[in-house]
Amino acid sequence: MNAAQQGFAMPAEWTTQEAVWLSWPVEDERHWAGKKRDLMGRKFAEIAAAISHFEPVRINAPQPRHAAIRALCEAAKVNVRHLEFFDHPNNDVWCRDHGPIFVKHKDSGEVAVVDWGFNAWGGKFPPWDLDDAIPRRVAESLGMRRFHGGMILEGGAIEINGVGQLLTTEAVLLNPNRNPQLSRTEIEQLLRDGLGVQEILWLKSGIEGDDTDGHIDDLVRFVSDAAMLACVEKDTASPNHKVLQDNLARLHEFGKTSGGPFDVISMHMPEACEVPGWRLPVLPASYVNYLLVNHGVIVPQFRQKKNDERALAIIKEIFPDREVVGIDCLDLVEEGGTLHCISQQQPA
């Protein structure tokens, strides 16, 4: 029997969490060379410290590196009581995509892991064997049941509310570089089986510069069972303008399970973040790539004072009972993502 048949479903991110998982930057010249690696180590320590003031942070990294990582985190003023290490070697940092997707039993509250396949966004960034093994390692370390998802799926490709609706994009889940052997109908059924959802809501495409082909967590997020926060781009010269307008039109067509359309709240995009000579001509920077934690929201910032402050104000208005914390993510987004992309929440 699959996870859904046994009474499990993926909770919405805003439900109470046990911890947040991170996969630490690896000592690998292909990904994090020289000064960039040192910079990212300090940035991850800053992020781990921010999470730790709300709840435990659990770190995937090979055991010989734990002491050095702990020292970095302590220098960043981490809450040491909320810092936990696991001897889980990894290839890269994108724990949202290669990490476990947790599901919870509707009656007993048991938490289990669904282990989906991972192929580094269609084979773009080998090797990925260690990353693909992370869900199994986490389940074994925590003594949790593990279900097999049955297809390639990254966590950043899906967004779930608390009433069985799932948002995703055709550009990712229907991309032949993921599951060419599966039809749309078969993919939808595997999502229902593995995550306990009933309705899949499809957008078409993602933003410019996104190595993932168009993850949903850079486009739109559920903020309640009845509302969404969606990116918009007012600059008609931007390559993101038409894509986001098309997505917005489709979001307004979707219906709540309780009836009627969703309340769709607009979130502006930052100004284009560009690094001359870098492999990504425009970086995939997005304010909706925030991370919800217990009693808090951690929000990416891009050194654009006016835009950054406006994004924080919008999120504070949406989540008035949560502390909102901004973290500079401009260096991090050069590698292809920000706060939501590097993290994975574990429900209580």
C-alpha cells in the first residue's frame, strides 16, 4: 500500500514543525571553489542560526566536517541546543529538492518519509548519487517508515495547502528530462499516492535563469487554504513579464475546495540580478522563496533597499503573528536558489 492508502499526507508548511533540514556546502571545487566556498559556509551558518532561534536545524554533512561546521554556526550565534548533525554525505546543497519529503498520518500523527528519485534537475549537475540517498539516510537515522515515490520529484516543484491541493508547473513535472516514461495522468496519480493530495493545479512555466526548468517555489506560494502569494513583473521588457502574467491569469481560474476563486496576492519581483560572465545571465531571484518556521518567516533579500523592504512589509501583513526575518541572499542566488531551495521542513 502507498502512503495515501495508509492514511498519510504531506502537511502544509505553516503547520507546526519538528525541525528544518539543511545540506551543507560540500568541499568540491566544481560547486563551491575558493573564496566562494568560505563565503557560503558563513552564509549557511547565518541561515542555520536564524532557523535555530525558532526551532531545531538538522544538518546533512559527512561526519569529519561536523566540528568545523559547528564552529562556523557558533560564530554566527546559533542556538546550540537546536543544532543537530547527521553523518549524511551530500553532493550539493539543495535540500528542498534532494531531501526527504515528509508525510504525516491523519489519525496517529506518525511522520514518515516519501523517497522520490532525484536526478539533479534532469541530469544537469552530476554527480548526484549522494543526494539521491539522503531521504533513505534520514529515514534510517530517525527510525521512520519510508515509502517509495515511484518517480523523479524535487520538493521545490510542488506547493501544498492544508486541504489536498497541490500547485506545480508543466515545465518541470512534464519535462522529458525527469520522467519520460510517465504520462501526465500517471504523474498526477503518483502525487496523489505519495502525498495524499486530491487536486493538482498546473501552471505552465517558471522564471528566467532557473536551472530547475521552473520550480513553483519561485513563482507562487499558498499562504492559507484560501489564498496565494504570486510573483508579478511590471517591467514589460523583462523576460519574466509574460510568463508571470500568464501564470497569474491561470491562478485566478483555480478554485478553492470551499468554492469560489482564491485570493491571489501580488508580490513584486526584485530588479534583475545579474553577474557579468556568470553561467546564468539573469539570476532566479524571488521574494516568494521564503521559509516558514515555527512562529517565523525567513525572507530572502537582494540588496535592493526599496524592493526588499516592500517584500518584508507584504509578508508581515500576510503573517501578522509571525516574526519576519530578512537574510541577504544575493551571493546564494548566484548558485541558483535561495532560502526555500536549501531547506526542507520536518513536521512535528
